Amino acid sequence: NQVLEMFDHAYSNYMEHAYPADELMPLTCRGRVRGQEPSRGDVDDALGKFSLTLIDTLDTLVVLNKTKEFEEAVKKVIKDVNLDNDIVVSVFETNIRVLGGLLGGHSVAIMLKEKGEYMQWYSGELLHMAKELGYKLLPAFNTTSGLPYPRVNLKFGVRHPEARTGTETDTCTACAGTLILEFAALSRFTGTSIFEEYARKALDFIWEKRQRSSNLVGVTINIHTGDWVRKDSGVGAGIDSYYEYLLKAYVLLGDDSFLERFNTHYDAIMRYISQPPLLLDVHIHKPMLNARTWMDSLLAFFPGLQVLKGDIRPAIETHEMLYQVIKKHNFLPEAFTTDFRVHWAQHPLRPEFAESTYFLYKATGDPYYLEVGKTLIENLNKYARVPCGFAAMKDVRTGSHEDRMDSFFLAEMFKYLYLLFADKEDMIFDIEDYIFTTEAHLLPLWLSTTNQTISKKNTSTEYTELDDSNFDWTCPNTQILFPNDPMFAQSIREPLKNVVDKSCPRGISRAEESLGSGPKPPLRARDFMASNPEHLEILKKMGVSLIHLKDGRVQLVQHAVQAASSLDAEDGLRFMQEMIELSSQQQKEQQLPPRAVQIVSHPFFGRVVLTAGPAQFGMDLSKHKAGTRGFVATIKPYNGCSEITNPEAVKEKIALMQRGQCMFAEKARNIQKAGAIGGIVIDDNEGSSSDTAPLFQMAGDGKNTDDITIPMLFLFNKEGNIILDAIREYEAVEVLLSDKAKDRATIFKGKMIPNYIIDSNLEMENMDQKSSESDSHKPNSEEAPSEPQDAGAVSEEPEGGEESSAVGDPDPLSPASTASASVPMADEDPHTSGPAEESAPEPACTPGDSQPQEQNTQTEASSKAHWDSKVQPMESILADWNEDIEAFEMMEKDEL
């Protein structure tokens, strides 16, 4: 019932405030229309002005037993949606969300029509739209390889003068390999074989191009030549649904070749990528070598796929590890390191973890997974729910929001959560008659025997000889797997319970893995101390030597042939890469982390949290856990650059002011003199937003700023307008300035608040209970961020003055578009932007795990690390190492 209420809240707000736009913007309560909002880059390729969220949600309405709403929604889609727009969209996203949504809607529509009560008027209109869209996607396949272009123009196709697409050379493996379910279903439904043929050709080509010795595929492939552009391999972003569709294509279409391919890949995944409970990317040509030290959140689907495969134990292990990360941060960060620090801090309400939770519960019947589902529901209501829907998390550490509610949230999250808790009598049809696409759309299993235009066995492709062990655990099991031993799953989970908070695991070398617990783990860059003779000896063993430079720095050089063994050489390469990453990370950690502005007055009551840039002067909010709370007031003059003329309106309030025309410190002194208890500077650059720009950090004016004692925060124009709009509508607006968003139970401790703001948080039945539980529920409020260092701050003079900067070159590899950023700045030119840098990750270790003292100096040196090739006698080995280095550099540049 709670899931139904949450769905109604999200769906009704989309229909009321956004439809017919593609998505709802839940903070500003309006629709996101492509071209009318600042571009978010590739993320916007999913938007095609075709009411994306409604189409994506069609079959979810029927799963949730909302048949009347479904009937109305189908009529709206038929009447309103236009697929002939002059707009460039992602082939992959349009296939899984729109084509899949239309086919899923058609599947349940004909099921309801057959039952006789609803949809009696339906004559396959959704299928006709799906076929029209299918033909619009086909021009993307006009390549010699059969791999599709990543983008297509809905009106003009590809390579047409007006198309504005067709020049791309690369696509991701998942983008080209996640077509077969929808395209084959379209062919089977319509009897038109061309769609299934094109999807099969793309899959065949990827299979042929797999790395033959490791049987792995890379992340990015050239669509014309078939060369691997990115040679790292994992089960997360860029590859994930390729593996999923191989297994599900076998289930839906009954073609043994898909099962053979999946089992071949799965064997390689479990041999190289799976390091329970972790799943770590490796190089396809050197699969024993880890390619990165972090994981992305999209791999959370993999335990669910392992359940479908029947390999339960590793599914339980990985799922439990992910759950512990969620318990620490409330949500799964977009990326996190192997020692569970936040790597990329956003969470766009992804459903993959809920999907795996549902499949594990179906397989085991273990009520533990119902508790996991309950946690997901509580966290969504506590931290993501806003008056106009559910807002994505901009930063899981601060609890700040992003004005975003993707269509997959309605299409998948509520579907899996409802099915997790639903009994058979809650369903109006048998879900076992359908298979889920990667977007959780329903395709009926009877398609396997309908309009079979292609022979079951594809004889045009050669297969490697497989031993029988590859086919263990492939038979379906309709019974609960642990009926006689309910403790089995618990015994697998138990060792992982404290893995995130207490263990800070450092990984196990391949040598240690093969030799038991004999050798010590390899030296990690973060532990290295130049004054430790034992460490220097280990470096020597790994073929790494130290060169002392005249300026006092140390340079590290690796000679692979001087390593004691090939394993030691691999450890040395890993150590060098870690040193480079550590140096890059420490540049980021010198920034102050972002702060939160939480609107706590009616009707928001703490449910809207805005990402704010910090200041290097004034109150340090990380040291004042309660934050600063007060009503906001607009100052006069609005720029705050001279004495405040309305001090009576500002006294004991948090002052709002506009950026520009003088230094930030000057603004702070003026409002402090007028009696303000805090200040918020709003960017005057129209349309600027933390969604699309790196966060600013306000620097001082070069003078002593100890006299400034109030907190100062910076909001971009869009976030600032949310507060200004609230003032216009409600007059009295109260906000809380803090280091991270506070639990509403903490904010309103001992105060009466209206019942309706509790929403569906059923666990909060009275305020006393909430207060007593606040310590256990508040999001890491006891954990102070690592002590900020004096990051180089950009200091700007008033107009006409000079700009001086102490900021080092920003890390060119930082994914600014996918992470909250925090760059120091001072005020002057309203259109000056800071360099894009990722915010520093919050350590997940307990305070006892202190870092070595020499780390700062060593990592500065490590950024100068280079590879000496002149002493290499073996050119082939040198070429291999250079290939590794190129792969590392390429991975650093890539974003999720």
C-alpha cells in the first residue's frame, strides 16, 4: 500500500505538472522540455518530445492494478504522442524506454482485452506506434559492421543533411547489444522479420569481436572497424545490459546460441571480474590486471542476473555488499571505491538494486530481502520525496537534491518494489508469463513460438568448444532454493555485515589468492612512506625505482623487466596507477565539500534540499552540527556591496543577496553588521544551475577574515530562484544552512507539525517516537568531513581589477558533468566560472584508519611519475606496458 501511495505521488505530479513533457522536474514543479532547459549533455539524448515518462510507465500501471489509469494513459499516448519530431535521440535509450514501453503496453493491453473487462476498444494502436518507431531507428544500422550509430534523428534518420548525426565512430557495447528483446518482440508481434535480423547482426558482430583469449568484451567499440576503443571490461556502465540480453534472449526466443554465448562470457566474468563481494573492471587483453579502483552503481543489476542464471551464492555476496554501502549513505552513490568511499556522489534514483532485491527474494523466500525493500522505501520517503514528486540526489553525503526524476524511476523502481511485497492475489495476471526487459517492460513468453522467421540455431557463427561445466546451473528452478536451510543465505551475508564501516578492505593480490594467506598483500599507494626501508625494498621488487630531483621532489619510474616476477610487475603497474589516482584525488580533497540549504517552512518542511557552494571564511558548518536556521530576507541594496538600508528586515534573518560588483567578504561584513545570522549569495547569471555547472567555493578578499563569524553559502541562479519563488508565494520562508541535510525528525524535534508532511513514513507515527529514533536515522550526521585544507582560492577584484589564482591545474580527467563540484572563488565578474573538479570523497573508514604522514609529499611526487622505456630490452613487453598505460589514461577520461 505504501508503494502504491508513493507511485501515485510521483505519477500524479508528472501528469499534473509535466505532461506532455518527457520528464518531471520535481523541485520546480514543471516539465523538462528538450531545448528549453540548459543542456545536460548525453543525459538529454533520452528526451525526444514524445512524453517519455508516460510511455515508460504504461505497463507499470497494470502491474500495480491501476487498469482504469492505464486505459486513460493509452488513450493519451495514442492521441497526443508524436514520433516524427526533428530531434536527435539515443538509439539505446529510445529502444529500451519508448519502443520497450509501447511493446510492454501492447502486451498488457491485449492481455486485459482477452480477460474481457478493460480495453475492449483496443485494436493494436500501441503496436502500430511501435512499428513506426522501429522503422525510425533502422537507419542507425546503416553501417558495414551492423553495429548501430549511437544517435538517430527521429525525422531525418542518419547522415541526412538535416539529421545532425551520423559522424560518430564509437558506441558502447551495451548500446549496440541491448536491442534483441525489443526488436525480436516487434518482429514476432508484427510478422516483419527485419527488426530481429538487424538486432541479431549487431549481437553477432560483438560476439565475433570479443577478446578470444579472455572471452571478455570492452566498453566502447568502433562501429565501422570493430576495434575496441576502450579495452576495460566489467559488468557495469557501458556493458551491463549486453550480458543481460544474451541470457534473456535465450529465455524469450529459445535460441541455444544465445545461451552458449552468455555462459562463455559468464565463465570469464567469474574468473576475472568477480572478486567476491566486489566486481572489478579488468583489461580484456590482460584480465588478471584490475583496470580501476572503483565500481559504478549500474552493476547492482548483476546479482539479479545471477539469480536468473541460478548462481545464488555470489549474488547474495555482492547484493549484501551493496546493501551495506546503501546503509552508510542512504542511497547507492553513482560510483564508489573498493574501500567504499564515495567516488561520484550523485544518485539519480536508479532501480537496479531494487531489481536484484526482488529476484533474490523470489529465489530464496528469505524475509531478509523484505526488510531490505522496506529500507529502500523509507529512504526514498525520507530523503528523496519532495512536494512535486521524488528528486534525484545530487550528493548522497549532503542529501542535496537535483531537479530530476528520470522516467525509469516510475517504470522500474515501483514495479520491482510492488512485486517484492505483492502476494499472488494482489496481481491481476501471472507475472511468470512474462520476461522483464532491462527497463522492466513486460514481454510475453509465448513470443518464442510466434512468427519464427529465423532458425533457432545460427550456423553462420562459429562457437568455441565449451566444456560441460559452463552449463552448470542453467536449468530453471521454480522452487525456493533454501527451503530446508534458511540459515544458508544468512551465513553468506554475515561476514559482509561490517565490511563497509569497519573493514576498509584493501583487496587481495592474485598471488595471495593462489597461495592462501602466505604472502602479504601488495603495497598500496596510500600506505607508501618514502622513509620506510621495507617499502623501498618492496618497490625494488616491483621494478619501481626512486629518483630524487633537485627541487626536493621524488620521481617514480618503473622498469618492468627489473621486477622480481610477472606478478610483481603487475603489482608495480597497479601501484604506479594508484599513485597517479591518489595525487589526483588529493587535489580534489583540498577543496571544501558542498553544503546544503534545506527549506524547512510550510509547505516544504525539510523536503527540498539545494546544493550550495561553501565559503573559506565565516562559520565552518562542518563543525556546527546543528547548522544555522532562520527566515530569509532580501537585502537592500540587493548586491550587498554597501551599507544595508533595511537592517530591520535583515536582523536575526538569513540574508539573500545577488552575486557581483564587490567581494564576497565585503558582502558578508555588510550583512553581519546589519544583524544577519547568515547569508546566501545567488548567482546573477540567468539560468545557471548546479545541474550543469561546477560548484563555486567563495574565497576571501586577501585580508584577514576572522571578523566574519556568520555562515555564507553560494547558490546558482536556478536553485536561488526556488527560494525566491517560495518567498513570493508564501512570504515567510525558513531555511537551514548545514553541512548535510538533516532528518526531519531532527529538524522538528519537540515541535508540532501537520500530519500530512509525514507523508507515508509509516514508521513516524508520533513525534516522540521520531525524536528517540533520530540518532539512528540521521544520515551520517556524526561523521565530520575530512579536515579541509586551505585550497587554492580564486580571488577576484572588483570590476577592472586583476584576478589572481592559487589554484593548480584542475584534474583534466575529473568528470564535472557527473559529480557535484566545489571550486574556490571570490566575487567579481558575474559570468566567471571556476574549473570543473569533482568534490572530495568522504572517507568510509573508521577514524582509526589514519593516513600516513608522508602521503602529501609522496603523492605530489607521484603525479610526476612517468614510464622509462629506454632501458627495456624487450620491445614486445614495452609495447604491452604502453598499451596498459594508454588504457589507464583512456579510463581516467571516461565518465559514467
